[in-house]
Amino acid sequence: MNLPNESVLLRIFIGESDKAGGRPLYEAIVQEARHNGLAGATVMRGFYGFGATSRIHTSKVLRLSEDLPIIVEIVDAEDKIEQFLPTLDKMIGEGLVTLEKVRILAYRHGSKDED
């Protein structure tokens, strides 16, 4: 798969405890992105942060570590991301979604010989 040099980065900020159909929302988003043929997705777990409610989420205190921040990043051509946005909108009840232009320098897949 080739990506245009000028693409977009879709960044989704949600909570670790957010669900979609009984499974973690971040898993549902990644699976849906894959199903839609997007170039790739990465999920990152934060260890400290706050959102619209201003409630601190931290891994420092056990009872506050149950809903740590999650960031899902997806990069692809702008038209493919735009087509994915309505699906994403139906999945997310609360959170933050951003979109920014990015310049692709490399997107490679190297196959390794299997012994």
C-alpha cells in the first residue's frame, strides 16, 4: 500500500474503560479501521492526564488507574480518513478527535526470510 506524501493524522483521545459492544473502544476502533482498509493504527496508553471533566487520571494511585487515557492514531490519505469519520462518530460517546495534515517520509514493509 502506498500513502500520498501529503496525508492526515487522525488522533482519538478516549478513556481505557470506554466500551463498544462489550469490548474496549480502542480495540473496536482499530478493528474498524483495519476493516475499512486504512493504512494502520497505533494505540498508546497514557499514565497521567485529564479531559473535559478535569478529573485527573493517573497510574500513581490504584483506584484512579482504572480509566487511564488512551490515544489512537491513524494515518492515511485524507479521503480515506474522511470516509471513516462517520463510522468513528457513531462509536465514540465522549472523548476528543483531532485531524492534522502530515507529510509522509516513509511507509515501508520489509519481509524477512523465515528459516
